Amino acid sequence: MYAKEEKCLISQICEGLFSKISERSTSNMVSFRTEVRYGMFFNMYVYDLLKKKTVVMESGGLRVREHPRDGPYVENLSKHFVHDYSNMEELKTAGNANRITARTRINDSSSGSHDIFTICFTHKWFDAELPRERMSKIHLVDLAGSERADTTQTSGIRLKEGANINKSLITLGNVMSVLGKWHSKQDY
């Protein structure tokens, strides 16, 4: 087990979530449900990290869709119900083992992917004999770093992967810029 300061951000958030759940689940009138999804955006395709690595790479990628009410989602991305912190850690570890990494001049295990670890959390309770429900989603994103071909001395497939990483980071920057401009024009 890691010392507290050595845990990654995902682990710290998950540990805190389950700590709060255990504090609040003393009443029969309260229930919690937690599920996890773990996806990888690699080389312009989306893969499910919680499936075996051979299945992940042979699947050809998943489709990104838009739900009219819930917004964007990845079609057929598996969801896994978790009951405690150790169960969530096991899933995160299994997903990390399926990530695609490659050796570059700078990094022995450079991640060529953007990864999204999603926690869907549902809290149900009764308020004056009426059932209530609150659902939250936390998307924890691990972005691949930009790639400079001359510095990493990559070629062939790795060079193409680096170009796709840079292309996706530029697109993300453009989206954030548009959202920032839109946000600054809103009246609050």
C-alpha cells in the first residue's frame, strides 16, 4: 500500500468518496451506488480499458455519441459497480495495465493516450417520506503530453501517434478557448 502522499489523484478521490459513504450509510433510509468506467483515447480511437488488452486493441474502437439530455458518451463502454475502495483500486489497476505505452528517448513508458476514469455516484434517501435521488459524475482525465519528434527521436508508427496526440491537444485547446469566450459573455 502506498503512503498517503504517494497515492495518485484518482486514488485519493476514491478513498475520500468511500470514507464519506461509510460515515453516512448508518441509516436504513440512505443508500449509495457507485460505478466506474475507464476509457482511453488513442490514435484517434476510443477503447475500453476495463476489457482485456487483446480485446481492447482488436475491437477497432468505440463510438462517441451524444445523448439529448445527458450529453456526450462512449457507446458500449463497460460499467462496473464497485462496493468499496479496494474494489475501485482493483479496477483502476486493471485498466492501467491495459493502457498503451511506448518507449521514447525521454520516457521508458510514455503514455500515448488520453485516459478518462469516470465515477458515477448515486445517492438515494427519503425526505419527509418522499424518495429523493441525486446523481453525480466525476470525470478524471489524464492527458498525454505533447510530443516533439526531434526531442523524442520517434519515427514511423510512434511519430504518427505523436502527431495524433498533438492534434487532439490542439482541438482540446480550441474547445476550451470557445468555452471561455462563451462563459465570459454570460450574464450571471
